[in-house]
Amino acid sequence: MIIAIIKNNPRITRKDIEDMLGVGHTTIQNDLRILKEQYGVHYEGSSKTGEWVISK
């Protein structure tokens, strides 16, 4: 689900993902760590102008 959210809006914040899914910070942090390992999901740029990238 996180992958679909990021593909739809690469500039979405981690907080907005938490709110959309109704989960806490730690859950999103753990999920993003797993997605980084599996799909190369990472955030590029500054917190104001950066965006999520899926490299695999």
C-alpha cells in the first residue's frame, strides 16, 4: 500500500502516510526500512523539496 501511495504522490511526507494508513511513526519507519531493502525506496532531497524514489 505504501508503494502505491508513493507512486501516486512522490512528494508525500512520512507523517501524511502515517495519517492515511492510520498507523504510528514506528510502524511506518519499520515498513519503509523493509521497502528500502526490497524495492530501493528512499527519500532524495530536502524535507521541503525532496521526494520518494523507488529504484527497483
